[in-house]
Amino acid sequence: MIIVQKEQNGKEITASIGDLIQIELSELGSAGYSWQIQDLDSKYLELISQETKRVSEEGKVGAPVLHLWRFKAKKVGQTRIKMDYYRKWEGVEKSAEHFLIKINIIEKGR
């Protein structure tokens, strides 16, 4: 599995067909903010699952959580995943942050 974190924003990664790519971004849902996928080409990537995990060991109310998305690389080519961090009621135009990762998908074993 290829793990992608916030520090890789704007970077390019390489994956093989069948590889799982996991994007991990923290969010503060208690303030209404969440990451939303804005650009995903389903010809190249399939969203397998998404979940949130507590970051704080004590499970404090209002603490940040880690949002995890798992994608499976399906087809050779170049694609990207673009996400925006905003309050749904304010709309994407008021995004507080942006995340973009470019993905090069190659044949397995290359």
C-alpha cells in the first residue's frame, strides 16, 4: 500500500495497476470542516473505502480525526486526486485548504 500524507501535497507518485493508495488527511469535523474529493477519474482509480480514525488517545470531544481514503489503481496512465477542505454549508469556494496528488499508473513489474 502506498501511503500519501499532507506533506506530499502537489507531488507526483508512481503506482502499479492493482496497487492500493491510501490518502491520510486530518480534519476538524467539530468545526464543520471536512475534506471532499473534487476531482477523481474513475477510469484510473476506484475508491475502495473511506473511514475516520481518532488521533487523540483520550477521545476528547472536538479533537481532530484522521480521514483515510483507499483507492485502487485500475489502468495505465496519468491521473490526479484533488480534494478541498471546507464547510459544506459555505461551499467549495470558501475552501480553507486544497490537496492535490498526481499519480502515474504503470504496468505491474515495471
